[in-house]
Amino acid sequence: MEFSIYDFSSFTAWIDQSLRASMSPGLAVAIEMLIIGVVILIFYAIVGLFLVYAERKVCALMQNRLGPNRVGPGGIFQTIADLVKLLFVELVPIKNADKILFSLAPYIVIIASFMAMGALPFAKGLHAIDLNIGVFYLMAVSSMGVVGVLLAGWASNNKYSLIGAMRSGAQIVSYELSVGMSLVTIVVLAGTMQLSEIVQAQQYGWFIFRGHIPALIAFVIFIVASTAETNRGPFDLAEAESELTAGFHTEYSGIRFAFFFLAEYINMFIVAAIATTVFFGGWMPFNVYGWEGFNKVMNLIPPFIWFLGKTGALIFLIMWFKWTFPRLRIDQLLTLEWKYFLPINIINVLIMALIVLLGWHW
Amino acid sequence: MEVKEKKVGLENEEYIINMGPQHPSTHGVLRLVVALKGEIVQRVEPHIGYIHRGIEKMCENLTYQQIIHLTDRMDYLSAHINNEAVCLAVENALEIEVPERVKYIRTIMSELTRIQSHQLFWATFGMDLGGLTCFFYGLRDREKILDIFEESCGGRMIVSYNTPGGLMNDIHPNFQNRVKEFLKYFRGVIHEYDDLLTGNVIFQERSKGMGVMTLEQAIAWGLTGPTGRASGFSCDIRKHNPYSAYDKVTFREILYTEGDVFHRYLARMEEMRESMNIIDQLIDNIPEGPYTAKMKPVIKLPEGEYFQSVETARGELGVYIVSDGNKNPFRVKFRSPNFVNLAPLNLMASGSKIADLVAIGGSLDLIIPDIDR
């Protein structure tokens, strides 16, 4: 078996063949699913912990301070220590709360983000499931999280939580449209919804460069709308600390709170990963036509490093505007979506369709 | 069989929430009972008294020197100016002329107090609106003023530097240099405040036209300080009834006519700059001399009623002392700016959103211990 960090398809094929050789096909598939599940779960936890740490460091950078620096070198074990603390925190029972829905809500939020993780192409061949409607699937599962948020707000029997959930419902339902439309713009350009093909189509130029101005507009709208969808500042109205104490998760404690907290960061990762895949060529290296030497060096960097690097850069962007902007008000938020983003988006899709029809893109 | 009738909420029923006494945006223990209809605030009812310590009553059993220390605990961000108010009242009653040096130092200290108070306002106001970074920038610069206080007064926030007749002790030899250093530093960084918040589109959208108080309303409700001046009410005690060394300096009274959240904010930003100008004019000219007038160890005010008002960072603080000739005052009343500024909250906030209520509350720059006293 030959193994290369540039192409994982031979590696995964080897695992598949050796499993099938020793057991029945049904069992082999079951074991493969288990392996993938465990791998994604581990990756999920690592990304979650790392992003919480990264957010603290980025926020400290923005705020002229050091951030965590006590537990471990540079404070890298701080989030693990916090997680251990959260595990031991009592799950406070809430009076008059709807117990089933109350405990179900964090799981829905976390499952939604977990499902989206499975469809992301991390590198060539490193792709749990390559659906032919990948973009559509990601949009569908990423909007499932709102159900958890609504449940959390409703079941907590807390007035602040209910207001938070109400806001979150209005916000996510609205911004879902913008996220969808901006992705559709690129789907029109790519001519496919399959994520692996979208990445493959960007081999000779990322869509953000190839798609002229419409792709750029789509990207800006996507990054703003998806920040709103993941409930992050300046769109964190659902948990608006200074208004609603903690919004929908006011009553949650311990590991249930940790689930909400983790899901927020994973959602940020997923959003950045989708943007990377769709606009920035996924795991494709940065190549410039004609610069042979430059391209060679770029191609030496393994694809998953490219993927994580681009995703990391976008996550930094999202964190950047969280820590520098004040929060919007609910009516301004909805005005922004329905009066500006949606019309711009619709026209943008039409322009993109025209460009594709006339073959103006390169 | 009895049929249980389920009570269905009326469509117009109000949704009452208790903001506070423990809430991130009330800056203390203010409790606002807010009646909501959806996101819209129908009415706001402030409930006060959670940190009532009976300061006015306590004053009746304390000597005039001791009262100073209680005034620190009212508006703790204008501690120095509160001290000054009582000292001035006592000095006027006894008809003592304090040395020029004391007047200059008091004025400089008052203006430093004003700057640090407005810095904290900026920090927390940004946080109220969701801009968390402001908090750290504001506190970073405020720390430098607190260090100056610490050097000369011993205390950082609760300074108790004034005493009837003068000051507790002389300024630190470093004082002038430190202040000049600070002014140079702060002039260099104050543009960061504007970059981070004032110029931000989201911030302007959220604060312009919110919680408007017209000039008539502002006068009718007795709003003072930057809150009143943003509505065009010329109410600066430093200008109209100068005390200490304010008659020796030239400065601008910041006046706007809009009276909304944004202009209350702007008024404070401009006041910081004006305060720096005032300090500039005084810092090099502090006259030599004693740091306190000769006072008897036991102060007894002649029988009568005395009133003195000063301009704190939040508005007009009035001290009203009734004396029966004893070493303790017979009755003391403080006219605190925050109590008066809180009153029209319902007027300003009803009809706006919850988020606006937080912004309006923030723009009043309330200090709850000063309301309850």
C-alpha cells in the first residue's frame, strides 16, 4: 500500500479492502462507520478546545492583554482545565422547567453541528461522505441548531431565555436565506452541489477570483450572514449579555452549558470551512498561472494544512469583528437582512447566471 | 364533574421582566421592572434602595471631618468632587479662605476625577452595547489616573483627599510630572476611543435619536451634567457659579441640542478633552504655600443653613447642611445628580426596544450607591 499525505483515497481504500477481506460486507460497513464516527468525534473535541483557546488569545490580542497564560505553556491547557471543571459542576434542576425538552436541547444543538462535520472535505480523499447535494445538506443540517436554541429558550421557564429564543428564531430563519442564496451564487458558477467537485473545479483558480464581483459580494454576504446564523457577535442577540444576561442558555449549567458553548465554536468552524470550500478552493493549494517554482513550493504543503490554514484565517476574521463591533438591535438586524441582503443576493445570483451563460468567467 | 377552565393569556397582556437587582447592565443593584410587549418596552419602573446605607442620617452623628469619608461612598467615581462639596460648604460657613495652592490642587484633582469617571463611562457604555473591547481600553487608561491618585492621596478610588480647610497632605513631588505625562499619553490615545466606538456605524445607528430629552423636558426633570447639557441645558456649575480655581481658567461648556443617547455620549467625550485643557492651564502654576488653612481640631458651624453645589462627573451635587451650632450637623441632605437623572427613564425608554433601554440606561451613566445613598 502506498501512502501519501497529498491523497488519502488510497489509504481509505486500503482500510476498506482489508476490512472486507476479513469479514462480511455489512459488518465492515458498520465498523467503518464506527471508525469515522470516533475520528470525527475526536476531531470535534480537539477543534472545539482549540477554538476556545484561540478565541481567548485573539480576544486578548484585541483587548491589549495577555489572555490565559497559567495552565501549561502559554496557557494551552486552560480550556481543558475549564472543561474538567464544567464536567464536575452540578446540573441545577430548574423549577417548572420542561425537563425532557430542557435536557434534549443541548444535544440537538451539538448533533446538528456534528452532522455538518461529516460532509466537509478536509483533504483529497479525507471526506466522510461525499453527497451529490453536499451544499444543500450542509445548509439543511446547519439550520437544525436553531431548534435546539428554541427548545432551550422555551423549556427553561425563564423570561430572558424566552426572549433570547424568540430573537434567535427570527434571526436564524432570516439569515438562512442569505446564506443559502450566497451559496447558490457559487453553485451556479460551479454547476454542481457536490463538495468534492466544487473543490476540484477550483484547481486552476479559486471561485472568489474566478467569479468576478458577484463571487466577492456573495462571499461578504455569506460571512456576515453565517456569523448571524451562528449567533456570534455582533449578531449575538440571542444571548446578548448586557440585555438578557445570557439569553437562551441562562439556566444551563455544567456539561449542558458546555455543549452549547462547544457547539458555538464548532459552528464557527463549520461556517469557515464551508466558506473555504466554496470560495477559497477548499484544500487546493494557492497556485498562480505561469509561476512554476512558486506553484511547486505551494504544492508541497499538504492539502489538509491548506484547508485548516484557510479555515483558520476566516475564523480569525470572524473573531476580529466579534471583538471590535458593538451589537446590533433586533429591528436593525432584520432590516439588514430583508431590505439589503436579500435583494442584493437575488440580483447577484441573476448576474452570476448571466456571467456563466455568456461565459465571461475564467 | 368539574370542568377546569384553563386561563388563556390575553393578547395584550404585558410581559413583565425584572432587570436587576443582579443584572449585567444595571451597573450595580438597580432593579428595573420592565413591562414588555414583544421586544417593545411599554414602561419602566425603577425600584431603588437596594444599597441604601442611610448616609444622610449617619452624617448627623459624625463630625464634619468624618462626613468627608462617607461622601466618597456615594458616587464612588466622583469621590474627590463629593469631598470637595462638603469641604466647600463647611469652609463657606466658617468663612475661611483656603490657600491658593489648595484651590489649584483641588481643581486639578477634580478634573482628573472627571476624566477617569468618563473613561469608565466609555468602557461600560461600550460593553452595554456589546462592544466588549471598549472595557479594557477604558480601564487601561483609567489605571494611570488611579496611580496618580494613589501616589498623592494614598487611596485609588475612595481618595478622601480633602478635609475642611484644605487637603489631608501635600501632593507628591512627582505629581506634576505624572500628570503632564498622563496628559501627553492620553491625548495620544483618545483617538482610539473614537476609532473603536464613536465612528462605528452600528454604534451610531443604535444611539442616534434614542431616548431624546428636549430642552424643556430636561429642565423640567432637572437633568444636570452631561445628560442635561446634551439637551442644551446650560447647567455647568463650574461655569455659572465657579468654586475653587474654576474662575481662573477658561474652558468651554459642552452643549448640544439633540439630547439623544449619542450626544450624551459625545458630551462626555468632549468633556474629557476640556478637562485636559483645564489641567493644562493649572498644572504649571500651582502656587507655593501651605496645603491647609489653620483649622481648629473641633469644627463647629454657626447655627444656620448652608448650601453648596459642585459639578460632579454626572451633574450637580448639592450639599445642604443645617447646623444647630454643635460639632455634628443637625441635618444633612445631598442632592445627588443620579437620583434626578434616573427619574425620566420611563419617559425616555417607553416605546423603544429592550436593547435601547440598556443603551439609554448606560447613557445616563448611573452610579447606584449615589441614588440610594
